[in-house]
Amino acid sequence: MGTHLSCFQSLQKSKIALEQILMDAEIRRKMDSTVRNYVLSEQFWEMLDLITKFLEPMVVALKLFESDTSTLSTVYLHFKKIMNQVNEISCDFSNNIQQLVQKRWEYLYHPIMMAAYMLLYPVTAYGIDTSVIEINRSLALTRNNLNIITITHTKCLR
């Protein structure tokens, strides 16, 4: 997925150069007019921008999930971020993308993810309050090593 995103971003950066070269008389003669017209159309570039918007948060999250420092709590956090970002994009197929992300979440979800998230990001009546407790993050629940989260220091800031 990351390779696809890189290719799409490269196309976006090369838009002006591609448009200029496709206007060349020699290229016009040799290239299929359907492909040329599509690349020159505004619809092509709008769709490319849309696909890039969908892929960017997913690629960021996948890189985090595959890292050695990924924790169960961050999986939940980043899936929520993906859903929020996907919900903000409006197009003909955004509902389909939302459903695909939701299906993937339902497949991956395990209640321990929520427990790890709640321990690392305590919720108060005012939202997330990370100043209430400090947790030794090196002992957080990881994909490869299910250690018990230890609370190293509790402090109340009033």
C-alpha cells in the first residue's frame, strides 16, 4: 500500500510536466488518445487526490502497526484516527471505504486492545487526561510480548 501511495504522490508532483509533455505533437501522434485525454482531464487529478487522501492515514497506521514498538493501545488509537479521517472525506465511494475499514477493525479487534488503551490514555469527565497517571510505557502490551502494564507513579494535579 505504501508503494502505491508513493507512486500516486509522484504523479501528483509531476502533474505539470505530464500535462506539458502530453501536449507535444509527437506524443499526441504516438499515444492513445483515450489515455492522453484521461490524464489531461480534471477528473483524473481529482480522483488521484481523493485516493491519496484515503491512503495517507492508512499507510501511516500500517507503518506504526508493523513497527517493533507498536502497542495494542496504539492499534486502537490509530484505527479511530483512520475512521475519523475517512469520515471527513466525501465522495461517491467513501461509504465503501468506511465499511472496508470497519470490517478490518471488526476482524482485528480484541477487548484487550481497549483495556490497554484505557490504561495508557485515562479518560476523565473532560476527555483524555494523560497527567493523572504515568505508565511505564516500556512495559506496555506489545504485539510480541504480553507484559503486565505497571503503573510507576501516580500523581494528582489539582
